[in-house]
Amino acid sequence: MNTERPAASQGTAMPVRVDAQRNAARVLAAARRAVASAGLDVSYHEIAREAGVGVGTVYRRYPERDQLMAAVLSDILTELIDTAHQALDCDDAWEGFSLLFTGLALRTAQNAGLSGSLDQHGGPAVAQQRHELLDLTRRVIERAQDQGRLRRDLAWQDVLRLTGAPAVRGCVLGLEPDPAHGHHLVLTVLLDGLQAG
Amino acid sequence: MNTERPAASQGTAMPVRVDAQRNAARVLAAARRAVASAGLDVSYHEIAREAGVGVGTVYRRYPERDQLMAAVLSDILTELIDTAHQALDCDDAWEGFSLLFTGLALRTAQNAGLSGSLDQHGGPAVAQQRHELLDLTRRVIERAQDQGRLRRDLAWQDVLRLTGAPAVRGCVLGLEPDPAHGHHLVLTVLLDGLQAG
DNA sequence: GCTGAAACGGACAAGATCGGTCCGTTTGTT
DNA sequence: AACAAACGGACCGATCTTGTCCGTTTCAGC
């Protein structure tokens, strides 16, 4: 995501050698994929396999597990904060709301494993990002409510909670599993249920 | 659930000795709890610990893992089929629908681990139960649609799929995790979104 | 009660997987 | 060419899982 040179641009310092940079990017991407599919306690071996590098490389880059998780979470939060800004830029409050809601639902679905773990892992930097995104989200929701487009009988925290719903894995009765379809389905009905009027 | 004597009442034959019966019940109950909280691949040891019996007892009762899973699934399906019959007995189609929908959502949430696995595991007996429940569900949904209480722009399979949504684990942003609250929340909004008119 | 058989429990062997280290080899830089 | 940085993966000990086996307990019929 971020491939600049400067020594301490993010929480994680970028290495100097080009192959090191390439591998750093690979590891982070692999970690995101791995965390998404296998939860927060994926093994380092699994991540290394996914990234196509040796375990040593992963351990060298992230000696502490928390550092890795912080990097992953930060990466996701950055994307979402961007979406939130786009949402606030929309003239139409409902449009902005559904944009952000969709974005949150999508990330939640993709990273079903890490829900609720934001608080524990990640240092103050991640906490700061989280706080920023929470604030933006609150504003997007309340604006839609103020304009009478979003039902007012729910606190903004509860609306936020609903973003977890589309992360459907299936139902007790099975059916042919089609996550994407299910995701879209829930999103549609949920937004219908949320609209004011 | 079923503690009768006959040798081959269900897929699983009931043992003769009273302690054996007691343990059989314990193991099944423990298996349900364990599968609910730890997914389909709980270890036999875990189930035994949960049941308060030795591993040997579990292995003796269910030499094949599939047999155990079939028993668990059958147990759940039995409860749901019962609910479905209650739903059809309701005079009010919407009341019946929301009863069954809630029941399905609850089981899905409680057994989030086993979604979609109904097809693979469980022999023809379970398949039969599944088919029966599917049929009942279809009737409940279509009756509500026919009476103009449930939106018609969704196929009954899709409505069924939605029962997976309330099984919220959390969202990317964390918040204080409160599954029960989230579950109720999604259910409410979803039912609002599903009502016709 | 007594006795035989059924059921029990948990120690145990074998294998998989995990976290984490270490060192011989490769690769980039100057 | 030469040096250092980065790499990869074999390897170790610990943990967890599957599945078996056998000495002990518990039930049922007499």
C-alpha cells in the first residue's frame, strides 16, 4: 500500500533494500489475506507460505505479533477513513451513508475474523485511527438522520453494529453457499429497513 | 432429546444400560454445545471434557465423526421442524413467518460454525429431515407472501438465506461486543425491511 | 449379595502443527 | 569484487489431536 522510502513514515519503518521492500509488501498483503480467511491467530508459517517467503523473513519484519496485527489493522482503517471522507463529501446524505455502510460491511465481511479485536491489538497509532473513523462514521450517520433519510430510533452505535450483519457465512439449512450473493442480499434488505419513512 | 428404548428409533441406536443412556445423552448435549462454540472440528477430547466422560466413551458411541455430526444436526433439525409446524399453525401468516425466521436465525447464530455443512455430513436420514424443513419453510414464506404481508421481490430461498445475517460477531470497528444485542438489532431491522408495504 | 458382561475412564503412542531460532546461502549496494 | 543486509527453511521443543487399549467400575439378572 505504502511503498515510500522515508525511514519512519508509518508506525513500521520501511527497509532500504529493494528486495526487502518488495517482501515487506508481500508479507503485509499476505497477512491481510491470511487474517481475513483464518482469523487473528493465523500462524506465521501460514502467512509466510501465503507470501511466498520464508518464516524467518516474517519474524524479522514483525518480531512481535502485535506489530503485524497493528500493520494489518492500520491498512484496513486507512482505506475506511478514506471511504468515510468520500461519504461526507456527498451532497446527498443518504447516498453518503449507504456508501460508508457498504464499505464497512464489505471490510467486515472480508475480515470476519478480526471483529472486536481492534481494541486489544495495535498501539496508540491504531487507536487514533480507530477513533478518527468512529467520529467520521458518527457524523455520516447523524447527518443522514438529521436530513430525515435514516430512521432515528437507533443510536449511531447501533447502526454501526449492523454493518456486521452482511458477513453471512450461510444458514443452518445450508443451501448452496454463495457468500457474495448473500452479502448483497442482506445489504439490500437492511438498507431498506433503515431508510426513514 | 430422545431417550426411548427401541433399538433403532433414530439414526443412532439407544443403548440398553441406564448409565449408558445417561452418558449418551450427556455426550450429545456436550457435542451440541461444543460444536456451537468451537465449530465442526472440535476435538473428541474437548467434547468428552465438556460431557464429563472419558474420551473412550465418546469414541465408543460414535466411532465415525460423521455419526456424531449427524446426531447433532438431526437434533437441531428436529427442533426447527417443530418450530416450522408451529409457524404453519398460526392463523396470522406474518406472525408465523417471523416465528420461524427468528427460530432459524437463533439456531444459525448459536451454531455459526456449522453453516453450510449440512450437505456433506449426515446420512440420508438427516438429508430427509433437511428436505422436510426446507419444504415447510418454503410454505411458511410463500403463505406470508400470498397474504401480502411479506415482500414478494425475493425468492423464498433468498429469504431463507437472510436468516444467517443476525449471527453477528461484531464489526470491523469493534465496539463493545454484545452478541445478544446485535442479534436482536439485526433481526428487528431485517424484519422491518422484509415486511410488505 | 453374587457374578458375568457391558460400559467406563484415562494413560498412552503416533502424528500434526505451532512458535521461534539459527546459520549457510543469496542478493543488492557501493 | 567485496561487504553487509536480507533471505529461506531445517530444526527444536512444546502443545494439541486422533485413536487404541486395558485395568477398573457399574449395571442387570439371578
